[in-house]
Amino acid sequence: MNLLSSLLGLLRLGIATRFRVRGRYWKWREETAFGSDRSKWPSAKIRRHAMLEYARWAWRMRRTL
């Protein structure tokens, strides 16, 4: 169920941003989550996990409002 919630959250966010994953919103999201210095970012695996957690959270927030 968690994976499904994450995927639905990603789909919803993708639709909202017109799937512009290199657009302003996603760049802002990256800097907010990980900072602007890419050399200090966590590994790709940790970033993917954080992305899925964020998508799951976004889906839950939408479902409860």
C-alpha cells in the first residue's frame, strides 16, 4: 500500500507540474530537501527513498483535506 500511495502521489505531482521534472518547482524542491551544494547531497538511494516518502506524504495530505 505504501508503494501504491507513493506512485499515486508522484502521478498527482507530475500532473500538477505537467511532468516538467527539471522545472522550477522540482529544482526548488531539491534545494529545499537537500540544499544547493550537490557535493553534500546524500546518495542516490537515499534521495530516491526521500522522493517516495515525499510523494506518499503529498498523497496523504491530498486525501485528508
